[in-house]
Amino acid sequence: MRGLLFAMSFPAVLGLCCEAVAGFQPPLTAVQAWLTTNGYAVSVHYRVYDSDLAAWKESQRRYDGNSLAYWIVQRLTAQDGVVAWQAVSFGQFSSYNTEAGFATYDPARAAWLEGARVFPGDAALSRVISGLTTAGGVVMWQVSLSVSFA
């Protein structure tokens, strides 16, 4: 009786597994990324061609500034479907924030998934991001403190 029950259950489980796998869509890896500036604003742009929609899907992260405080974006990289960058605020009255930003395109949602980790600072104590890299769809970095004595 147990053997018969297992034989009947196995095809049902196999059908569920195949259905779940059929719905999975791997990330699109041919991502393009670039920077633009407009006055004191800098934007990180990224796009990918979604063949299911037959369209380019684009998004951006904008950093606004002014004559007293502005952002610098560094280490822009696009690899394995992930875009990553570092942004640092500078200026006379800025908060000395450092940010690690990242984005990846989800074809199942037909949307970009974006995120950032902000490390706040001030004129005397700021944080420095080093080793910002992407590998296998993962974004990695290290953060260290930087102390400034006037």
C-alpha cells in the first residue's frame, strides 16, 4: 500500500516541480550603464533589452546638487545583470554621505529592482567605500571610517 501511494504521489510532485521551474526567468545579463550630468545633478542610467516585451527597459538614479554641495559618482560597473556604483557627496554645507547603489532587472516583473546603502558622515568623520565589485549577481564592498582633524 505504501509503495502504491508513493508511486501516485511522485508524478504529482514532479508536475509541481516542472511547473515552478517553467515559471522561472533568469536575469537578463546584457545590461548597459552610463552617467549623465545636468548642471549640478548627476544621473546613473541603466537599461536592458527585454526580448519578451520586445522593448528596452530603462531606469535611473538621480543625485541632485547645487553650487555649495554636489555628488560625485564613481566606479560604475555593469556585470552579470547587475549595475553598481558609488556616490559621494561633497561641498561646503554637505553631509558627507557615501552611498553604494545597485540595480538589477527582473524580467518576471518587467521592472528594475533598485537599492542603495547610505553611510552618513559629517565634516570630521566620514566613511569610505572600497572594493566595490559585482560577481555572480552579487554586489560587494567594504566600508572604513575616515577621520579628519582640522
